[in-house]
Amino acid sequence: MVTLDLREVDPPHRHKLVLETFHKMKAGEELEVIADHYPAHLLQLVSGKIRKYEVKESEDGNFVLKLTKGEEESKAVIAHLSDYRQTGETFTPIPVIRKDEYGAILVFFKPGQYIPAHAPDSDLIFYVIEGKGKAQIGESQVEIDKGSIIIVPKGVKRGITAETYMEALHVVVPAPSPEDHEKVMEAAARGSKEVQLRS
């Protein structure tokens, strides 16, 4: 098993190091990653390419991810919402599958949590499974609740704010870059309601 301690690596280089290591691995090999936060974005980047994974929080507040690389093949994903449900200090995105062509994510919000407004190069399909809140689309705000479906083309600003506990299926086509993901999550952690992905 290869172990990477990301706490000792500058944040802009963490995902690159893990992905380079992961791509060199063979199917069935294991990788252990130690991080100072829940590795949701990292799981999104390798989703669809792993056989299994486990994340445990240690007593000191760090997270240990253990994953096994899978075969490079397309396969059906059959899952249940209850297998993914969890919340954290910011909105919590949990990958169902990520490919270069698309990504499917389950997103969990505590009341008041939000996805900062941003305008990525991806189309968005957002389906509210439970709860209610507001969606920013361009400069407009719309009310959303259980059963709401939002489709936003690439390049159009979008953001979500939960008014109650909320669960949603978030599909993006194509999957966003690791850099865009990192910027959105860092903005949420800082308390920023909007983030510019391009300078």
C-alpha cells in the first residue's frame, strides 16, 4: 500500500500528487491518503476508477482515505441515497461517479449552507430530492424545493443556498476540472457567496 500524507503538501499540489500516484497504480493496488479535511473532491476525481473506498476520521480531526484501484472499464452504478448521506462544515458533495464526460454527485446541505455562485464550463442538471432553498441563475433568484429540477447551460452563473436540510442530485456535463472544484470549495470554506473561476 502506498501512503500519501497531504498535510505536508501545499494545497495547490495535493490533487496533482494523488492523481499522478493513482495513475501509476495497477488494478487491485491500494492507496492511503491522509488529509486535514474530508476528501470529497478527491473522491470525485477518482470516482468510476476505484473498486472500493473507506474514509475514517481520526481522533485528532484528520481523515484517512483508503481506496483500491479498479479496472479501467465502464460499468453500471447501482446505489442508494442512504449509502452516501452525510454533512460537514460546508455543503457536502459526495461522488456517485465521475468521468471526463460527466459527473454525478449527491449534495447534502445543512440549513444555511450553500454552493457559491460560479460560472463553470459545464452544463448543470440539479434535482432536489429533499428540502428547500434558493437557486441563483444568472442574476435571478428562484425558490426550489422537493422535486425541483434546474438545468443551467455552461458559462451561466449558478449557486444554491439551502433554507432547510436539503439533498440533491447534481449532474455536470462535462465534469469540472479539479482546479474549479477546489476554488468553489475553498470559497465555501471562507464564507464567500461567489467565486470567479476565470481571471
